[in-house]
Amino acid sequence: MIIYVLAIALLCLIGGKPYLRGFNSNYLTKVSTDAVRGVFILLIFAAHFIKYVDPFTAPLDILYRRVWVAMGQAVVTCFLFYSGYGIALNIKQRGEEYVRNMPHKRILSTLLTFDCVVLILLLVQLIRGKTYTLKGFVFSLIAWESAGNDNWYIFVILGLWSITWLVMHKKELNAMTVARVTVGAVAFILFLRCAGKGAYWYNTILCYPMGMWFFLYKDKIESFMSKSGNYWVTAILTGLAYIVAHKFWNPSSGIVYMITMLLFTLCVIFLTMKFNIRNPILIYCGRHLSGLYFLHRIPFIILGDYLPYKSGPGIYLYFALSLMAVFALELLFSKGMAFLKTGSFCENQARAKCLCKDRLHNAGGA
């Protein structure tokens, strides 16, 4: 599996452009953030896949497991940061109209897309012989409980969008309103903690308001970081702070873990200021992030029932087939969702005549 991680790193280099003496002014554009999201969704595939196979015994696979443990929840931090940044950008550009439309165009649209996947997954699980109570069925539709999928992130991002909508309704985007979103995010953390949810539900939440704060002071940050000396000192100190915090983090709880996640996110942002990832495969993965994220466990589950490869070299075939299946499944699903929403099989946002917008992007950012 470590070869898979190295392949992702190679994709980052292919087509990438370094800015050793300059500054990548496009590091927060849609294309650039899609590429970064593409990196992390591919890493998530591997991180979740290892839960469906026997413990690794091969040296290279054991090395990957160490990488996976070291990453922890960091694989979703940029999703939250970019979402917070993207929401702030849209509010600034489109004003009250955007905020007013958030409940149905962003929150409800994403939830309905998620529910379509849940229904598919529930059908798969029923065919496999699993049963669900009415309470479990209803709670799985609002992402409070899992039907075998990654419901926690959807519940969290929908909650954060809802907090943003409540705070920003008929308000201007400024330090005061972003501070209120931050307070709301902290209250959301306390709610999830008191509800007995695992720490992974809430220990990355603060990355979302950090994205909004970053947007608010983006010009000042870029003015400061555009000077080579300032950039390298800040980036190195941030990296060292991350390394130190990582040594003291506790994935099960703790403020130190949250700080570590914030520092990791900043490390990625600072890295993209100097290196522009432009690989088309990664950009594609980022553009289809939500569909891939929603659907990727289904091939793991189905193929796991029929393939006898849970250990040894056969797990690589199991993983490769699952990867191909999830991309094919996402393609069919996106076409189906486009048809349900518009009455035509249109899936490409970039086409000028396309009347639909692919709301599968919502859970990953703006």
C-alpha cells in the first residue's frame, strides 16, 4: 500500500509547477483546491480499505499503516478549510442572495444526494442479510448514524453550513460574523462531545472557521508571505510546531489534537503557495469528491463478500478492483443525479449549455 501512496505523490509532481522564487497566486482557485482534495480523497480510499482486510504483515504494508496512523484525521482537514474559505468567498461575492439560498441549494441538496447513496447502501446491506430499525433508518438519513458509510463528515459539514447560514442571515461578512461562526463551531463541538460521539466527529471542525478567517485576511497574509524571508520563516516554524504538537497529540480527545490539525492544514496551504498541483487525475478526483466520498465503501463491501482476497498479495487486486468500481459507480451516480435534477444526462459543469450544476461538489468546498 505504500506504493499506492508513492503513486499519489508522483501524480502531484506530474504537471506540477514549483515557485521557488515566486508565489503561486492560484493556490486557492477552484482548480488548485480540487487537486489538493483529489490527493486526500485518494488517501482516504486506502485508509478505509485496510479496515476490510486482515492486518498487514508485509514490511511495505506495515510502513503504510504507520503513515496512516501518523496522518489520523488530517486527511479531511483541507476539505473543511476549503469549504469555510469557499463559503466566505461566495458570501462576499454574491451577498445576501447566496446566504438566502444556502438551505435549499447547498444544505438540502447535499443531504438529498447523500440520502440517495444511503438508500443504495441500505439496499446492499439488506441483500447481505443486515436489518435496521426504523430509528436506525431515519437517523442514517440525517447522517446521525451510519449505514456502513462515513456519515460523520456529512453531519458535521451540514451542521457547519447551517451555523454559517444562521449567523450570516442578513449580516455582512466581517470579523464579528466570522467570530460568531467560530463560537458556533465551538458550541457544535461541545454538542457532539456531550452527545457521546467519538472524537473524530469534532476534532477537525475548527479547520472550517479557520478557512473563513483566512479569507477575511487573505490580502494581508499574502502581502506578508509574498516576501521570501517571511514565507520561509513562517512555513518552517509552522512545520516545526506541527511536528512538536504531533508528538503530544491524543487522537481520542484533547485540544492538542485540534491544534495539530490546524497546523497541518496551514502546512498544506503554505506548501501550495510554492507548488501548484495541476495533475488532471487529481483535479478530476477533487471535482467529483463528494460522489467518490459517498460511494467508495460500496465496492469494498460488495467485493469483500465475493473475493477471497483478505490477506497476502491478493489484497492488492481487491483494492485495484474496488478503485475501478468506485470511479465507474460515481460516474453512473452523477449521471443519474443530473437526470433527476434536470431531466437530462448532463454531468459536465463546464459546458455552456448545461443547465444543471453538479451539487456533488458541495460537501468538499465551494
